[in-house]
Amino acid sequence: MDEGPPIADHVLRPHHITLLIILSAVFKDLAIQKLPKPFALHIHRVLLNEVAEVGDRRLFRKCVLTAKQVAQPKPHKDLLIELSSGSSADQPECKKIIDEVNTFVRDIL
């Protein structure tokens, strides 16, 4: 009898849900292509840092991290504040994405 793949021991946390909401809002219908380039770059950086859970970007480049150097996930509110702090975040296209993420987070969490 064939055995399936090994069971993974992953825990889905609220932080992961927020990241999935952001990914969905940004990449749905390729919305990121319609955003100003500086804001799109900001979103990519925020997502990369949060997915990697790396606190210091310089350490991320070295790719050698100890347990103390790994950042704790940001709470929803802090993540949304950081998302809203990007360059050109006040433009209508950017506000639309931020509002969509805020609405999803508020409705789900």
C-alpha cells in the first residue's frame, strides 16, 4: 500500500491569515501592476519581511540567523500601519488596496 507524504506539523496563526488577505488583495486580477511602482515595491518588501519573519534586513542578506534574530510576526494593526506607510499610499489605487485589506481583516478577525 502506498504511503502518503509525511504529515506536516504547521500551525496556522492569525498573522498568516492577514498575510493571505494582503496577498489576495494585491495579486487578485494583477492589481499590483496598477499600483505606483514605489508602493508596489513597498508591498513586496513588507510581504517578504513578514513571510521570512526577519527583523533586520541586513541579517536577511546574510541568511545566517539565530533564534534571537528572527523577528516575531507583527500584530494585524502594526502590519496594516506598515502597509499604509509606503510611498504613494495616499493615491486612490493604493487606498483602494489598503481599504480592501482593512475590510477583510475587520470582517474575518
